[in-house]
Amino acid sequence: MPHDDQTPAASFSELLATRHSARAFRPEELPQEVIDDVLTRAQRSPSWCNTQPWQVHVLSGAARDRFSKTLGEAVFTQQQTADLGLPVYAGTHAERRRESGYALYDALGIERADRDARALQSFKNFEFFGAPHVLVLTTDAELGTYGVLDCGGWLTTFMMLLAERGIGAIAQGAIAMYSDVVRDFLDLPADRQVVCAVSFGLEDETDPVNAFRTSRAPLGEVVQHLRD
């Protein structure tokens, strides 16, 4: 359950160490005041020249269900169109992605050669993994890379604030792979670019998928200290 105001808050370092992407949720919705409180606090995220380029749409109830149905149909009938471009994984990035994927399948008991089971698991992105709420994050196209960077900062802040309240969440780039579908559904203007979605709600702690954890690269692979 979400933490109440009397529950001691974990330190930021503790949240970083324990936060993970939830891939199974309980169906009950969060109170509107809890969602609004997290969104209000997320507004303190820093941004380039304080432009605050993020805009969000939160879908719940029947709107969430219609959105899921629309996206699910698009997967089988439309080409992918990503406002920010389709990612290319190579070298170390491909290796890390593969390791993460295999660890997920192992947690679910899915054989690596079982393409059907892997496809079904991937399709759960468009069912929002059963989460009762899904948020769509967009940026102002004219701000380019800086706007996307600021939205990334907002995204991290939002997800950490959810974790602080004991709320599960997962950021989903898969939704942004159908940007045109998202734009039509939400009636977004042409100058809004779809960054990603975030599915969130109370985590289903009985589902083995939520015991899955990703690894992190050692510091020596990502940091260089220059002194002279």
C-alpha cells in the first residue's frame, strides 16, 4: 500500500538501491489525491532555463482500457513510428539489453527459444502490465534534445517519488514506438513529441516477475577521473 504521512521516508540512496521496474500490478486504482500529490512534487524537477517542457496525460478507468485496446490493435496493423527515432542497440548496449532480457525470461520460466512466450510477455507492454494507471509523457518538439533531456529528469523524479510512496511503476519506451497512434488517441498537437509512457499502481508482490532485478555496470566502465 502507499505509505502514509506517518511512515518514515527512505533515504534517496535507499530508494535508488531498492526501486525496480514492476511488471505486474494489482487492479485497484490509487486515490486521485495521491496521484496529484506525486505530480505536484514532480513539478520541482530542474529543467534547462526552467522551460519545463514536459506535459503528461494520465489515463485511468475506461480511458485507460480504450488506450490499451487501440495500442494493441496498432501492434498488429501499423508500422512503428517513433517521434524520437527507433533505438539501435550495438556493442556493450546490446550485451546489457540481452542480459536483462534473458534474466527476465529466466525469472518467468520462459525458454530463450520460446518465441511465442517471449512475444506474449512483450505484448503486456500494451496492456500496461495490468496497472490501473498509465501516464504518457510528451515534450515540445522545438526544444529538441534539451527538451527530451529535461523530460528524462522529470521521469526519474516522478518514478522516485512513486517509489517513496510505495507505488510500483515501469517506464515504457514501447508505447513511444507508436507515436502516431498515441498522438491521434490523445489529440496531441503536431508540436508535441511522445517520449514514453509510465504504467503505475500497487505492485502485485505475488507475481514472480516482480522478483526480477537488473544489474548495473561497475564504475570503471562508466567513469573516468581526470586530474592532470
